[in-house]
Amino acid sequence: MKGTTFWIMGFFSFLAGLNAVNGIFMWVQRSPESIITPYLIGDVTGGLSVATYLWISILATFIFLGLTMTSIAGKLPDSTLVENVMEKVNGLQSDQEVIEKIRARLMIIDATQNEIRRDFSESFTAQKENGKMIRGDLLTKFDKQLAYLNEKMTKQLRKVEKTVQKTDQTSQKRITAITKQMKEVADLKLHVENLEKELMRPKPRLTSQSDLKEVKGIGTHLATNMKGIGVTNVGELILTDPRTIAEKTNTSQKTIERLQGRAQLSMLPGLKEKDVALLEELDITTRKQLADQDSIELGMKMNGILKTHVEQGKIAETEKPTIEDIDSWIKCAKS
């Protein structure tokens, strides 16, 4: 039983010694006033300062060592017990010396830390003051530079304003000259367009000076007879009374009227020989009759005949007159 008690007391003495060593390390690493919660007894004691935890650990170590010594003393002879006690006392004195040395060391460390904190605070304060001075100098230099730049930009802006005013006056003169030139160009363009229209206007197939034989239906014999009575060209054919020509050339009046109408239609710009024949199929044989037509209605009438002519191969699909062509014929006939 005494042996078991000895081992139990020895184990608790070891644990208390470890706590004491742990307390010394925390003393070194933290400040003595730091609050910690011990692992085994924290639920009972709550938070403790490092100093309190250290002294409790040392006291517990001494207590458990004493109990251990007591259990040993009860088992050993008296002389041995006294020697062992003396040895323990000497050991405790050595431990006390070690603790005193550690405490002295800790005080030195605390003093060093306080000195470092003081030096750092003084250094930080000095740097802060230097920073304020540097900042003030920089702001002063910046304000001077800004004022200089502002003055320089103001001078430049004044020069630019004067230049812009001169440029505006010159530009106004140029704008007036350009406007005048643009008007002249517009007038010239309009004149050119009119000339293009004149040049691009389709030419009539016949003119008043064309030979009689160029009218379809007038052969050499009839042309000779007409020239014999003074009708020598297309203009004279159209302006001569058809009855006179018929009597003097032994030709029917109806035939002469049909030839005169064909000549009139052939003198209209854009009308081809096939177009004249197409109009004659619709009983439009004179310029007056063509002028009285509506372009849409006439186009509808011509469309049926044109389909038949295309199918028969008389004309190609591309040769069919458009509504624009028909409208142009009618306008020319009216003019």
C-alpha cells in the first residue's frame, strides 16, 4: 500500500513540476499579468494570471514532493530518511536558486522590452513629425508649381483666343467665297444636267428632212411620183393634203393618210419601227391619237399583243416596251 502511495505522489509531483516549467515558459513568452485557463483545473479556478499559475504550480510541486518524501521516509530507515530529506532540502534550495535566477532573467527581459517599446515609440513619433514636415514642404512646392502652371496656361489661352479670333475672321471670308463657289458649281451642275438630258434624249428614227423611202410602205415608184408633185421629204409628206397626193399619184387617200400617220409616229423620239407597227395594230395611227392615250391603259392593251408576238418570235422579251417607254411616247406626242 505504501509503495502505491509513493508512486501516486511521485506522479503528481511530476505533473506539478511540468506545470511549473510550463508556467516559467509562459512567463518568458507572455507578461506575468496575462490571463490563462489551466488545462486540468481551469473549470474549477477559471482564468488565472501567469504569475499566479506559476506560484501555484511551484507550491503544488513542493507539496507533492513533501508527500512523496513522507511516503519514502515511512519506508526507509531513519538515517537514510534524514539523508534523503537533506538531499531533498538541498535540491529545493537549488531549485529556489534557479527560480530566483529565472525571475531575475525575466525582470531583465521585461526591462529590455520596455526599453524597446520606448525607443520604438520615440522613433515613431520622430518619423511622424518628419512626415508632417515633408508633407508640408511638398504641399508648398506643389502649390507654387500649380500657380506657375496656371499662370502659364492663362497666357497660352489668351494667345489661342487671339489666334481663334483671327482665324474666325479669315474663315468667315473663306466661307463666303466657298458659298459663292458652291452656288456657281450648283448652277453649273444644273446646266450640265440639262445638257445631259438633251444629249441623252432618244433621237427620232425620222426627221422632217428624211428621205421618203425611209417611211415604211413608200417604195421607189411612189417616192418618185411624190417627188414629181413637189413632195420631196418626210416633212412635206406630213404637211401636204393627203387628197392632193392621192389624186396626183393615183394612190388611195386612205393609204396616204396611213403613210402620213406612220411618218408622224416615226418622228417621235424613242419609237422604233416595231413600236409603230404595234401602235397601228391598236388603231393608233397618228400623233394626235397617241397624245390622247393614257400610259397605263395603253400598256394593258399592248400587253396582250406583245405576248403573242413574243410567242411567235416576232420580238424578243427584252424588246417589249416598258410603262416608262409608253409614258415617254405620249409626252413627246403631246409636246
